[in-house]
Amino acid sequence: MATLAKEIGDTANCSALFRRAKRLGINTVRDFIRLAVARGCRHYASIYTPADSDPGFSALSNEELVALLLLGENEFDPIAVRCAAQLVGRCNAESLALVAKRERVERVLSYICDAGTIHDASNSFFWIRLRALLGAQDPVAEGILPHWSRFVSQTGVTRNGREHVQWLHCQ
């Protein structure tokens, strides 16, 4: 099984958060994605049906769910990274940075931040703030993680000759 950590050249962390999620009945990357879909990541609802139940935000915050989607020990699934990018918009930057550091998902989250800073103009302050809180990170080699275009909706060229790019946010 190719894990996310192996794909980006990291060592997987044995996550206490992952063990807590298992106790809540959320055991796999598929379960994490389905919970994110239930919490508003509707873009992926055609592939992953929403989770039947949600343990609630007090049991598992959106910040923790983002970290679960990006855990290095997970089987590598680009949709989990894409889903995390969408769910970040429902997070508090300071809380997310703390969880990301604790769960050692800063590199992948920084990759998402870099894309958000450029391609989510309406929330650039949030992305810049989160990126600063994460600190310097080794870049992930190009072509491993989903391209920034997988985090946005693009209309193509409009009548005025411009392309409209909009970051995918939870609904």
C-alpha cells in the first residue's frame, strides 16, 4: 500500500488523533472523505456518499478532520487532499496550524496554502496567515499531490476573454 508519507518522501506518524477517530467508528480515508462530504464538501458527493452519522464537532473538529484527511499513514488518495483543501475554509487558522503541527501534516497543508494564496483571492489573508503559522516547510516534489487546478472550479474563457477561477468551498 502506498501511503501519503511514502509518496512525498516522509515518515508516517503514529497518530493519536487517528486512534481517537477509530474509536468514533471512522476508520479509513473513505470514512474521512464521507464525513467531509456530510460537513459540506459537496463537490465530491457524486463519488462518496455523505457519512450516515457525524460524531459532532465537539468529538471531531473540522481542523482535526482536515488533519485526518492529510495523515501520512493514510493510503494515498488524491481526493482526500482535494477534500481537505475544500474543508480548510471552514477552519480557524490558528487551531488548524496547531493540529497540523501535532499531527505532522504541515508539508501537505503548506502545499494547499500556497495554492490558496494564489488562486483564492477572496480569502488570501486567511491563506497567508495559515502559511505563516505553519512555518517553513520542505516543498513537495511537483506532480505528486493534486495540481492546484483540482482545488478550484474553472469556467474556461468568458466572453470578455478572461478565465474565471473560484476556489472550491464547502456549501
